[in-house]
Amino acid sequence: MAYPYDHGPLMVQDADLVNPPRQISTPGMTVDARGKSYFFINGPSTDGGVSHILVFWASVSISSADLYFANHETGELKVVAHAIGNVSVDSQRIFGTVNESAQDATGDLVVQYVEGGGGRTIAHTVNEATQWYDPVAQFVRVGYVVRGRAPSDRDGVWITTLDPPSQDGGQ
């Protein structure tokens, strides 16, 4: 199947053009070249400074993409989440829908730490979510829409607080 947009493997090339280009994305995966499907965030480095983490999502088909963190210098690659929907990413955590069903366009709403894999699932069968800081209460609130395949009493708009996820992966 031909994709209706510019896509291909994610490559890296040194600025001096001394070495040949290297593929960062997993072979067989494609990255959208037009959208914001790749960017850099700051993360911790082994020497106590700051490193630049290449964040991108890649897919085999247009309906499902996985989220990756890469070291563009070494080529080290880490899958952070599978079948992502709408997610926000920083060096500490991801927030949004993962394990998204292409048929229903819903997934698990999660907050997940990048290092150590801790975090929690907030809700299932979510198709929209947002978060915001409440300056009066001084914590983060989360609003999301639950919509299952069959109507249920859980369908609707939900609002909760976003307590920091436990480091041990508990809920």
C-alpha cells in the first residue's frame, strides 16, 4: 500500500558528511517526514550533564505507531510505548493513550515514567484526554472521554487528579 504522505526511515548524518548516513528507526518502520513525528528533548546523561534524546514515532502501517527514544550519536533505541494515540512526551514521562485500537480509536490512558517503567493506567477505552495544572489546588487535573464499543455506564467525560505515579509501577 502506498502512503499518501512523505515517509521513510529516520536517518542521521554527521554535519561534516564524513561518515555515511545511519538509520535510526527500526528497519521496516516508516516515519512521517511532514508532521511533528520527531523532535528532541533534554534528558539526563551518564556524566551528570544533559543529553539530547531523539523522540519519534514510527509505524509499519498508517493505523498504528510506536513511540521511541533514541540516542542519535550511538544509535541506541528504546521502545517507550506501543500503538500510541495522542500523547505528550518529556524526558520524565509520557501521558496519553497507548495500546490504541485502530478499529475503535480508543486506548488505555496512562501516565508512565520513562526510566524504570513505573506509572499507572488511569482508564481504559479512552478516545480523548487532556491535563492541566490547577494553581488554586496546586496539582494536575486530568479530563478524559471514555467511549466503549458497547454503551455502558462508564461512558462519558471524567475528571480526576493526577497524583504522581508510583515508582514501583503500582496503580
